[in-house]
Amino acid sequence: MLAEIITIGDEILIGQIVDTNSAWMAHELNNIGISIKQISSVSDDREHILTALEEASKRADIILITGGLGPTKDDITKKTIADYFGVKLVENKEALSNVQEIFKRYNRPLLEVNRLQAQVPENCEVILNKNGTAPGMLFNEHGKIYISMPGVPHEMMYMMEDEVIPKLKSSLKLPVIIHKTILTVGEGESFLADRIADIEDSLPAYIKLAYLPKLGQVRLRLSGYGETEEALKREVNEFAQKIIERVANVVAAEEDIPIEKAILNYMAEKDLTLSVAESCTGGYISHLITQHPGSSKVFFGGAVSYSYELKERILGVKNETLTKFGAVSEETATEMVEGALHNFKSDYALAVTGIAGPDGGTIDKPVGTVWIAVASVNKTVVKKLTFGNKRKQNIERTAIAALNMLNTLLHDSGK
Amino acid sequence: MLAEIITIGDEILIGQIVDTNSAWMAHELNNIGISIKQISSVSDDREHILTALEEASKRADIILITGGLGPTKDDITKKTIADYFGVKLVENKEALSNVQEIFKRYNRPLLEVNRLQAQVPENCEVILNKNGTAPGMLFNEHGKIYISMPGVPHEMMYMMEDEVIPKLKSSLKLPVIIHKTILTVGEGESFLADRIADIEDSLPAYIKLAYLPKLGQVRLRLSGYGETEEALKREVNEFAQKIIERVANVVAAEEDIPIEKAILNYMAEKDLTLSVAESCTGGYISHLITQHPGSSKVFFGGAVSYSYELKERILGVKNETLTKFGAVSEETATEMVEGALHNFKSDYALAVTGIAGPDGGTIDKPVGTVWIAVASVNKTVVKKLTFGNKRKQNIERTAIAALNMLNTLLHDSGK
């Protein structure tokens, strides 16, 4: 089953925003056996949208459209789709009561432009928008399905998850696709490939293996395509098990979760607690951890200690350590992690200090120099890493490296 | 002058990577007066690429193509472009010596597949790739310019900056495009539109206004298209000034920057310092702030106080406050922000405590209940907000709301 995605909005075409919606949608659709033939970003222009709809409907069975559903003048998607089908716009009761409810909740008066948001082409099935005023719309015309959704990412995402995906699954005969993902850390793609070459060669044609590398981690994804779910699942799992046994020393998770979630799961199961002391990552590690529901069971919190003052006051780093060795040093990282462990009374702690850049480097400590420490009550491990001069990348790489070190310490301690 | 971007590669269509190249290219091209008509992501498939090239050349004068230039079998862009023009591939001396040089630099033997990378369609002008082995290619055929570049972001970027942009600027008569963006916070899109309706109506046809809403913020973007830069800039700025005056109470920045960057700029200029105490946002506010270079000039850091223990220990929240009113309360938020201000010795502080969800809510305090406090040495402002039950969204909305409150306090204090 083929689909196309059309994103509408000048802001994409002038490069003001990166279109992250399409990749997310493509990923979700692939999971249920729908392949994306093309993604097109077009302008808020009637003729252009009409042409894009026509071209897409020649190539695909499902056309997903995002953007241009707001209440302002530059949002013309709805009217254009009505023209495309040669139908009128009519007020939809359900959509109107949703708009009214939202305005009531925020105690705002309902303007005429907002009421207009409840108008939809008369041939559409309304998809409720729980997170905004613009309704989604589903059209089933000439054997093709058209779905129009808002471009605001979280509105589109919940609409996809709650309404669109279930609708597509129930109304179409989709092939069975089974994905099984293994998260590995600390081993390069080509080395992994080498270690499991014989297993990969033995895969039947309907099971594919993909290597998805990112920041010192590689996800191995097995995808099986077939007809009968149970048999396929069993077979995919058997191959996954073989791979897991072979590269057991670098496996961080046997499912498609990020490293911090694997850590949270493990620690929650063992009733262990964690605190952190972040300097150069500036709260990013805490954010990665706390974005997951239930993280408060494991995570006490910690310090974002950008200044000397905070390193001393919250973490108990000695002033002489900072002045003698500097904030970015093995000694400071060690005192930070031990300070977190002691002051915050957690079973494990993690600390990072470094120069994220782009400025602040010296000859001895160039931008990208990072010290990472992880500790349990029994053991402290400290490591120096050197990255490049891109601030954002340095923050992300440091966070992942620190989590990898913590994961290793946890599993070593557990043995 | 109109351009189109075609990105080639299955990894985009299965949602494995987000296409960040297109937004970057679009932004650069807009700056020199080239508008992007459409961005299309297509598969590594000959027929599909040929169709995309044909469709794009009907709409635009310049067609930029990225991806599919690697040495492996699935990279078919070069051969397909040669077919599109009906020409042969020939070895290019310059491209070959570039490949040889790169392999020499890394002490690697030159394989036959690598030598093939120096082959290009005979009608092209080679664009040197200083960062990789695949040459870029420029075609000038039937009054249209086609440019093919690698999909690896940094290879494409250097090629664009060093070669493509200068070539386009010198060989084409380009119009002038001026963008001006205003960041507003705390007022909905439709209310803003209502307040500035007469200004919007008075815009000439060559100046357009777009509303870009996101999480309680709306960016207003004016785009002017013309011939003379100075006059157009003046005119766009005049309209921007009218809008800024009209909605002054919700303007957070008069340029295209996020709210936390606007705060950092303002505080740096006034030599003010900031610390934070985050509970439900779990480090996200700190991360937003510290992702910006130079943030350490303003930001001392703070506490991510998930547990009672940390709220007491680092922030000095009284145990009786926590037990009597709970962690999510006006009293706790107030003690958190005042604790941060006092303990971390910053001029301003910000604190948030809430129930991010999806669990942990009660009848009195449902999921999405958030208390935010901002404070200077002279004034503390505390506010309760109620969001929905999506954790990620609650974290983001709380962060933006807190930054908005801080921004208001800063500007009120500055008066």
C-alpha cells in the first residue's frame, strides 16, 4: 500500500522550520505496512496545492496532508481541498462543539474566525482534534483516501495515533510487518556487521536487517514482512535472540527504546536510585531522563552547576580543586559525582563537566574536552572524551556517552 | 526566480532521518532572492527520479538535487541524470584527482568503485567537493539550471556556500527578499490577527504576513519581495514597527529567535544573572537556556529537584511546607524560587513544580496542574496553570509559560 505526504506551508519553503512531521509520519506508517512514495512540501497557494493533490493521487492510494488549517488568511488548505472535490464547506456540529469547548476552557470569547474553523468540506469525515481547534478531515473518493491534518506537530501526532492509524488499520488490508529492535552501545556499525555476518546471511528474503547508527549507539532493526502474525513474530524473535546472544556485551536494550529508558527500566526493577550533576550538558541529561513517565521512581534530580559557586555550594566541590585543576578536570568531575552521590543520597550518580563551545577553549583544553564520571557507593569511574567544536553536538554526545558509562557500571555492578 | 529541491533517498521516506538539508538550503536561497516553489523527497528509483526532474523543471528555473551520489549500488542519481539529458558518463580529471587526494590523505587504497565516483555526465560543470569523494554537478540546459549535490549535510553545505551560491548570484538577475520576524507570547493567533487586521489589510501585494504559532507563542513574519533592497527593507520595517507598537504588550523579540534567547540577550546586556529550580520540567528549561552559546554569562545553573529531599536540601523548601501543602502548591513554588534566588545568589530566579503525568494526579490536583514562580530580589510572582495529560507537552508548555513569565517580570522591572 503506497502513501504520499504533502506538507503545506511557506514556512517550510523559506527554511524557517524543518519539516519533522514527515519523518515521524513516514515512520508510523511504515510500522503498519504502508510505504511512502513521495513527500512534497508545497506553498500556501491554491493552484500549487491542487496540482500536488493531483500528482500524488496518481502515484499513491493514501494522501496525507498537513498544514494550512489555521484560522488566518494564509491558511487555505480546507477551501482548496473542497474545490479539489468540487464540494461546499459546511459547518460541522462536532467540530464546532470542540472549538467552543476549547475556548470555554481557556475563558476566551469565540470569534467569528474561530467559528469558521468548524467548517469542513461536506464530503469529509471529521477527525476530532483534542489538542486544537482545527479539525482533521478524512475523504474517501475514487478509491483513494485523503487525510488532512494540522501542521502543529503535537496536534498531528495525537490525531495520527488516536484516530488515523487505527482507522487505516481497520479499513485496509495491510500486510503484517513485525519489527524487533536491539539497542547496542559502544561498538561501530561495521564491527557489529562483521560479528553477526553469518546470522545476517542466513535471514530469509522476507526478513530484513537494518543498522541505524547514532551518536555511539547502533540500533539493529529486524523487519519481517508476511501474512500470518504469529509465525512471523516467532521467526523474527528467533533471529533477534541469536543476534542478542552473539553481541551480548554491547546490548543495552532488547526493544526500541533509548538508552536512558533502558537504564530507568533496569534501575526501577532493582529499586535503585539516581542523581546527576551536569555542567556542560546544562540539564540535557536530566531532561532525557525525566521525559519518561515514571522516571521519578528512580530519579531524585540533581544540579545544573554552570558556575563555580553552584559546584561548590550544591555539590561540595572544593574551591581549591576548581582553582588548581579547573572546572573541566578529572578532579572536579570526581568531586562532582561523589558530591551528588553523598548530598543527594542516591545509589548511583553521574557527573559531566566540559567545554561545549563554540568559545571557551584553551590550548590544553580545547572546545569539545569533556570529563565524565559515574559512581555507585562502591566504585567511581572517570573518563575524558574529546569531541568537536559544535555546541549542540557536544551536548548530545556527552549525554549519550555519560548514559553509556552509567549503563556499563550498572551492569558490571549487577554481576 | 523560482527553485525546487529534490532530495533522493529511501532513508527519508521510511522516516529514518529527518530531512534537515532542505530547510537549510531553502533558507540560504531565500537570502539571495530565490524562492523555493516545492521540496520533493523521492525514492532511489530511476523512473521516480526522472518524473520528479520533469515535474520540477516545469515549475522552476533552478532545480537542486541532493543525495544518491555515493559509491554503492543504491546510489543511482548520477546515471539517472545522464539519462535525463540523454548523455554519457565520462571521467573528469579534476574530480578524479580530488578522489585520489582524499584516499591518499587517509592512507586508503583506491578501489574501482571509488574511481567511478569521478565519472560525471558529459554535459556538466563539475563542482568540487572539498569534504568528500562525490563531485557536485551543475547543468545549464534549455534555460534551466540543475545542480546535483551529495546528501551528506556538511558536504552539501560547504558546496552551497563556497560554490553554488556565488555562482547563482553572479550569473542570475535576482530579486530582493526581506524577512522580518516578531516573536509574541501569550496571545492566540486569531486574537493577534484581530488586533492587527487593519495593518494586515493595508499591506501592499508584495509584502506578506504569516502567523507561525507554537506552544503559546506566535511568530509574525513579514516577507517583502522587490527590486531595491534599501527601500524594501525600510518599508517592511515600517510595517513591522506598526505591528510591534500595536501588540507591544505581547512582543518578546523583534527578531527570529526563541524566547529563552531573547531573555539571555536582554539579561546579558543588563548584566543580570539567572538561576532555576525545576521540578516537573526536569531540566528542560536549563537545557533550553544552555543550548545557546554564551549562556554561561547569565545562567548560574540550578536544581532539578524531583524528590522532596532535594527540594529541601538544595532549595531550602521547608519540610512542613511540603507535608502541609504538597510539592505542587503555591507555597512550595514560592519557597523554591526564593530558595534558588537566595542560595544561588542570582538576580532573578524561576521555579516550576507540577504534575507532568501521565500518572500522579489527584482530584484536587489533576495531571497537568503546574505552579510557576518567578522572582527578582524585589518581587515574586506565582501563577497556577492547568494543562492536559500529555507528559511531553506539559513539560514543553510549562517551560515556555515559565520563560514568558520571567520575560514579563524582567521587562516590568526594567520600566
